[in-house]
Amino acid sequence: MDILKQTRNHSAALADYLAGVMACAAEPVPDDGLCLHLWRLEHVAVTCDWIDPTYRRQLALALVAAWRNGISATSPVGWRIMLYQDVMPTLALRPISDRAMPLPGAARVVSDPGDVLMAYHRAPWPSDDTLPVYVPGAQEILDVITAHQGSLGRHAASALGLKPGSLRFVIEQDGLARAVNMIRADHGRALARFRAPQGGVAQPYLIYQDTIAAVPSAIS
């Protein structure tokens, strides 16, 4: 069964989220690539037994394949796809010329992307932020913050079913800090300070890498 159909049988919200992740490579990609923290997967996995080893391994393969086959941006040097172990599993796209590892410290390269997602199997939720079963999507969060004129306070958070601290956590993990601060600036508010969604992983951390060759027409 297709992994998204299988996911949708259990959680439509998670299926929509994963479909969005898979589609990211087909959208315009910044020159320095993409980086997505798959925290919503682990948020669901904490309470759902159907996210088992078989599912994790199938999903890892599907995520990498979706980016490898769906990339629309050409690169004169090609792309490097990475799935690696951070506080949350992280999927990244970097130019092949950028050979740096994504995190400091020792890394252990694995040949199966499923090994990375398996590192989180049965792991406890790694944050003090307690989130509801349903967490709004990124666009819904931005729309509500816009409707509240850039506020991140109790009223905006409550409209999303979250506490203010949890709203900040979701903004950080979804990489929405820049978009949120643009909204705040439009409404004359000071820029908010957010934490980077990283740190605190085991050493050595696991990393899977794949490459996408340079497109001939992009080579000068």
C-alpha cells in the first residue's frame, strides 16, 4: 500500500503533513537547499502503535525517493539528500559542493534511511512542551497570527488550541520564525526571538546520504 494512503487510514493530518514534506522538493528551492524537522511524525508516534518499524522503514524510503525524483531545481553541482538524527529526524537538501556534516560531533553514515527513523522508535517526546493530539498546520498558524496582528500571546495561541509556549515551540520546529516576524513587522511589532530547532542528540548521530547528479543543462 502507498505510504500516504496507509498513513491516511490512521491520521489524515499526518498524511497531509507528510505529503507536504514530499512535495517540497518540487517547489522552488533556495540556493543553499532545504531543511525540515519531522517533529510532527514523532508527535503522533508517541501515542500510536501503528507507527512501527515496518512503517518507519517504508516511510524513510518514500521520503528520500520523493525528494530524489521530485526535485525541480537545477544545480550546476548536483544535490545531496540527507536524513539524519537530530532532536527530531531531519530531512535536508544541500548542494553537493557543501560537504560539511549538518551537526557538530561524530556522525555515523548508514546505508538504509530507515535506520535513522528507527533511532526514534519508542523514544519519549523530547520536549517539555505538551501538545494536543491535533496540531494546526503551518499555514493555519500563520493565518491566525496574521488575524491577531502578529501577536503570539494567549488569544492567538488559544485560537489554535495551544498554549503560548507550545505555539512558540511549533513555530520553531516548523521553521516559521522568519515568516512570523515578517507578519509582526507588518503590524509594527518588535521581532520575536526564537530558539533554533536543534541540539541534544546522541553521539555519534546517524546520517543517511543520497545524491542527485547535476542537470546537464545547468552546467556552464
